[in-house]
Amino acid sequence: MNFNLIFLLSFLFSANVQACTPFAEKFWEGTSERVHSNFDGAQFVVIANVINITKIPAEILPGEIEQATFRVERVFKGVLKAGEQFTIESGRTSCALGVQDAGWRVYMPGRGTAGKQEYPKRWLIYYTPIKSTAEAEPWPFEITSSPLTRPTYQAKYDIGVLNRFSRQWGSRH
């Protein structure tokens, strides 16, 4: 195999592995400081409902990219308004799960799946695109296993803190 090809493949795989390492425990802590930090770093923070999902072929890696369109239900931060729509593409990196990932589905022990297997429709999203630098293009913002994109049933603590403090935090920006 060509040395340049081996080098390129090892670079791509090592970059993806480094980017997908699990978040440190402090990023999952149930503290208002963690929620405030996520809030401050986000372009917008919303509760939104999935209204459409399409799959498109990936340009570089094999597979598909999920395009999930959301309708805003509640705004905690940002210029979006309730009823407006936005789209998140997931699948450009190996970190992405997308909304339809099996990991989001609820399972009951000993009873198989809980009803019909459907993806969660309601999400808390701290939309936090990583800015590009002169050296590199930004990683895309995707649905991942992180405290920045979660179905609302997994984000009850954050939603409670946001309900209590987001207006106060937002007035400082």
C-alpha cells in the first residue's frame, strides 16, 4: 500500500478517535454551573420537535448523513422564535449518532421494546457550532451522545435550571 495513503488513513482515524473520546464527568454533572457554561457557549438553546428526517449520501465517508429538521417549541437563548425551523446534519463524523440512533430508544427490561420503536421527537439543543480557525475547518454540530443534544426525557435537570435562570443569564449577553 502507498505510504501516503497509509498516513492519510491513520490521520483520519486518529482524528476521529480523539474527537469521539467520552466527555469528562464534569460535562455531565447535574450542576447549574455546567448548565450555565453550556448556555453561555451556545449560539441558541431551544426545546424543539423533530418534524422531518431525510437521509442523503455522505460525500467522503461511506454511509448516509441524517438531516433532522426541528420546529422550535421553546427558546431559552438566541434569535429563533417558537414555530421557526432549523436543520441539523449528523453523520459527517464518526461521533454522530443522529436522532434515529437505537441508543435513544427506550427499552423495558424483560419486555422487549417499549411499544413501537420510534426515535425521540422532543429535544433540548444547545446549538454550539465549533468555529473554524486558519488551520482547520470546524467540526460540524451534530446530534451526539453529549450534554449538548439530548432528548428531553434525558434533560429534565437542565430544563429545570434553564426555566429558572435563562432569562437572568440571557440579560448579561
